Amino acid sequence: MASNLWIVTANFTDDGAVAYRRADGTWSRVFAEAGVLDSEANAKLHASTAAQREQREVSDPYVIDVAPVDGVIQPQSARERIRANGPTIRIRRPD
């Protein structure tokens, strides 16, 4: 399903955590803080700019499509839902 909304995502270079680009150009670890763009071309421009200028902070930025679900923006692919929400299995502590 095409959503016609996009966000820019990457990974933080210091620890590999998922990063989402906010509307103000900063990065967040929280999916809900991602800046939503209504043009795929504009989103790709943001990703390209980040790749060139912010490589010390984030690595490999790219664009994903999102759509509003019950008034909340959600990733469209299973891969991106897992990245946004965490593991799909319960993680047990070693003790």
C-alpha cells in the first residue's frame, strides 16, 4: 500500500542504535519524533544531505514510507516496524 509519506532513518555511528531524523534536522532514537515528509524526492534529499554531512553522527541514512494508522504514523514494512518497536521475541536475562 503506497502511503505517500516518508521519513529518514539511519543508525547512530557510536552505538548502532536506530536513528530517526526530526523535522528540525536533528536525530532521535524515538520513531514518534521523526519528521514526516510528503515528498519522496525531498526525503531523499534529506537522506543524501545527512549521508554527506553527518557521517560522524549517523551512518547509511535512507528513506522509508510511513502511513497514518489511527492517527499515528506507522512504518509500512515489517522490517521497519521491528526496527521502530524492538525485538519480536522476549529477551531473557542470563540470571
